[in-house]
Amino acid sequence: MATRKKQQVRRPFYLRQWREFMGTKAIDIAVALDIERESYYRLERNWWTISTGQQDIIAKTIGIKPSQLWFPPP
């Protein structure tokens, strides 16, 4: 009997949407994280690689609570 590989389901993460809604520029968050702007854009695309510490810095820079990143902006 063949076993199926369990697919991983990822919850949506609204980093780009919150950044744009709050009017924060990507370079501002990149500076806060001490990375290049292109590396920040990579984090936006691959958000599951963001650590809890980075998530806190990003949320503080945007001006929201870290838990809000899991829900879409109004």
C-alpha cells in the first residue's frame, strides 16, 4: 500500500498588504531589519522564513501588532 505525502497548508500572511495599507516603504523595513531591500522583498514572498524577532521588528516599523499580520487590513 502506497502512502500519500501529507501536504502542508500555509495560513495566509498579509505582510505586503499591511505595509502598503499603512504607507510604509520596503526600504524602511529593510533598514530596520539591517538587510538590503531585495532581501526584504524575498521575505515578503517567502514569509514562512521570517523569525519571530523579525516579525516583531516588521510590525513595529509598520505600526501594527505582530498578530495583525495574520489578518487582512480593513
